[in-house]
Amino acid sequence: MRQITIGFMFLAFFATSSVYGCGCGAGKDMLKCDYYVKRAGNMAYQSSCESYAKVVDTNGSYGKAAWYYLLASKPQKALESAEKALEQGHMFAAEYAAFAAKILNKDQEAKNYFMRFHSIVPNHEYVKKDIEVLKKIYKKVDFTKFR
């Protein structure tokens, strides 16, 4: 019985490794991105954001991927993932699409996405926190129109 249990644990580990590229690397990448890039503003860890975004994008979590692509300074990929999330009915992704479009200088598209987001989430106080994070990464982008 013990050998069967160990065998299943071994298989589970390698099944996870094949899906994510390594056992728990995706979780570590998420934590590194959240701590170093999002909280501390240390852009040296943006590769962790991109690695995590790729994993969740591949797994179909397009809205989450969009946010992490933004943190990785990949606004075009963020916009593409956000649009996929919106197609699936995940309306919160309109916020990420708006940010990505704004960063890409697509102001009218950004406005349309933000109005779409605002129509379903009228109290969007947490957007201010997201903007503060993005201002650390995209220093030349004026996010004031989102307030």
C-alpha cells in the first residue's frame, strides 16, 4: 500500500511538472511577481510575472494572465488575454484591457473598455490601487483619466 501511495505522489509530481514546466515554479513566479514587482516596484523580477502569465494563459485563466502580462511590461499580450477573458464572459477583464489599450496609446479603445468595466462595477475603488501599481511600471503613461 505504501508503495502505491508513493507511486501516486511520484506520478502527481511529474504530471504537474509536465503541465507547468516544473513542479511548483509557477507558484513561486506568482509570489515573486506579487512581492517584488507589485509591492516593492523592483522591475528586475518582471520575468517572473511573464512566466506566471504564460502558465495561466495556457491554462485558460485569461483574465489573470492579462494582469500578470501588464506587470511584466507586455501590454499587447495583456490586451490579447483580456479580450479572450471578455469573450468568456469575464467582464472584470475589461479593466485590464483598458489599461493595456491606454499603455499602447489606443485611447478611444481604452475609454470603451473602461466604460464597459464601469457599467458592471460602478464602485471601482480598487482600480486606484491597480493604477498605483501600474504607475511604477509605466512611468510615462497618464492614468488620470481612469479615476
